[in-house]
Amino acid sequence: MNPGNPTSHCPICESTLEYYFSKTYPTYPGSPFQDAKTIDYVKCGHCGFVMSKTHAEMEPEEWAALNVSWHHHFERNIEQRITNQPPYADQSLALSMLDKAGLVDLDDCLDYAAGYGTMAKFMSKYFGRSIQIFDRYVVDEQSALRYVDAANLGKYRLVVNSAMFEHVLNRESLEEVNDLVADNGVLMLHTVVCETVPKNPDWFYLAPMVHTAFHTNRSMNILMEQWGYSHSMYSPQAKSWFLFKKDHPGIGRIPALVRDINREIQTRYFFDKPGFVDYWKGF
Ligand SMILES: [Zn+2]
């Protein structure tokens, strides 16, 4: 790639992607790259979405090997695992409150890309609710979890998606998630979204090397419009957004409900607004 030249088009808004910056990652035990690897990041001039051009152009085998080696590396590093995981407990609490309020339906819920089902286990143990889960790469046959087969995936009034949006290489992977949400449903999303992705190779969220996509408030707002979501809520404790399809019957109740819950627990637990809640302005 020639830095400075337009490369391709934004998977979110189709505007031109331009070279943004590069970062060189050292090799590590098990890496498919024998030497340090330089990753080139490109940025959309319209919505600010940033992605790794280098990852997007990798051979599928190379991308798979990178993921396997990182997963391995990660599993052995308990310290890192504990500090970087989604806040499963608060996600379960937030979902339970919204279920009680009738805004989401845990009886018709799929946790997509759920891995070993950490949140489903927590939800079952502490909240007594059993949710369905799906993962293309992981199935724990021994567990009592309700894994759904790919052939049996349908539409759900609630889809949960944690720690996936930052790993995608193309638009299709994002569409797979939205395709599961019913026309009047809710998508709960856990990822990092900021106002502007810093032009800084040392920015914390570039690591680990398997992070490939960096969303902005503007790019998320565009996705919501394209997908027919009109309102959102955000919980800083759960680090999750709740996106409501425009035909969701409870949209009119959201502002009062958020006010009531926050007053009840005397915390700004939820934020809400039409469009995407732009909670994070910088890091
Ligand atoms: Zn864009």
C-alpha cells in the first residue's frame, strides 16, 4: 500500500478510506509472523471509521492462524484476561432490569458470538434466566448451555453481541449480527466507540493485534439509520449500548424509564437519546 493514496471504501458509509497511520507489532510465541509485523490503518473521511487495511487483505489462513495464536496466548495470560473482558455481571443486571421493565425479552434472546457462554452462565446462576447462545467457533458440548446450531438461527427480539465489532474485517460480519434482530427488536452491543479514533500507534485499543475495526459515534449513528434503529440507551457500568428498532413498541417509554431507574438506584446507570448515545468523546 502507498501511504496517502485512497485505498478502498468505508464498509459503513462507502466514502473513501485514506491512509491514517501504521503500527509495528513485535512477534510473540506462536505468531504466524516470524518477524515484527507492520499494520496499516485507514480512516474514512466522512464517518471517521478506522480499520486495518493489512488485516483486511490477509489470506484467510493467515487471519485464522493469527486468531488461534492470540487466543492461545490470551488464555494463558489470566491477568490480561481478567482486565479486558466485558463486564458480564453488569450486562446481566442491565438486561434483567430492562426485561423487568418490558423493554427487552430474555425469553427470546440470543447471545451471538458468545464463546464459552460466560454471560449466559452468570445470568442463569444469579438471575435464574436461561438465554440461547451461538458461536461459530466454540461449542461446549459438556455444558448445560443452550447452544443454537447455525442451521437453526432465526430472528430474536433481543440479540446480545459482546466484543465482536472490533474484530470484523468486512461489512458482512456486521450484517450477520443485525440480520438476527427482529424488526421490532433490540441489539445489545459491547465494544469501544469513540468520537475520534486517535492518530496514535500507542492508543490502548489497537492492542491486541486482533482488533481490526474502530467505530465512531458518527459511524454507529449511520449504521443505526441503515439498519432501522431509531433510539438507543447506554450503560457505562455494562459498557453496552441497547439499540432499539424504530418499530419497537416501547420506544416512547424509554426516557421516563431511564429517569425512574436512575432515580431508584441513585446512579446515572442508563443514558438515552434518539440515535446513538455518544457517551464517549475521547480517551
Ligand atoms: Zn465511513
